[in-house]
Amino acid sequence: MAAEPTARLFLAVWPDAAAREALVDWQRRWQWPRGARLTAPDRLHLTLHFIGQVPTARIAALADGLAVAFEPFELGFSRPALWRGGLALAMPETVPPALTALHGRLADALQALALPVERRPYKPHLTLAREAEGAVPPAEPLACRWTAEACTLVQSAGGYRTLRRYPAR
């Protein structure tokens, strides 16, 4: 019997065009080690929850079950960070309470759908590059702000495909 088809899913907030441009400009000013894999501009996002592999037959019900109410919130990124494993990141100035609330509501919705939820504390960030151990950020801080007015359910399969957009309400 053939295995049931699955899709790799996550929930995210995407920067607007001006914020993405600021991120890409700042990303270009880093000193990258040989072999660093820069995140493509159209893939820069703030992950809310990584869901993982889900049977494709469940996607429609899952998409409906993840519609949670939230207010728009402003995000501001200004700090560089290098994490273990060679991840180069942009970190927020502060974590807006509305982001924390949205993350929590989505965790509750995922649990109600019998899907796993990450147990580690949520550390919002934008991944600028992978395999970037030894990268040096620019001296000038990042100045990147945007208002998150929606979150999205995304399928990751080589590229990213938005399955559902959830506007703030």
C-alpha cells in the first residue's frame, strides 16, 4: 500500500515590500564566509509555528481550524544575531504583546487539531543566512519596521506556496 501524501507546513508573517528591501540591503552589507547560504528575498519571513509533515487530506480542515482572531501589530528588527549551527539572524527590538498573543492562539489551535507544538520558548527572528558561522554583521544597525496585518499557512516544497492568508481582524 502506498504511503499517504504529505505536505510540509508552517505559519508565518511576511514583511511588506519596504521592510523586505531594508532587510535585503542590510543582508548585503554583512561579511559572509565562503559557503554561506543567503535567504532569498522572497523567502524572508518570521515563522510563527513550524508544523511539519501533514497528510494532504487534512490541509483543508487544518486551514479552517487555524483561523484565529488577532490585531495588527508593528514589528521592528534592529539586532543581528549568530546562532549555533551557522544561522545569521535579524532579531526584534522587542516582542510585541500582540505577536505573543497570536503565537499562543495559534498554538492552541494546533493542539486542538492534534498537531505538535514546539515546546521551547518562542524566539521570533528572521533568518538571513544558513551555514554562516563567522559572519560579521554591518556596523550600522538594521532599521526595519512593518505592520503585520496577516499571517499565512505556507507549504514548503522546494519553494514556498501560500495555502491560506489570515488577515488581522
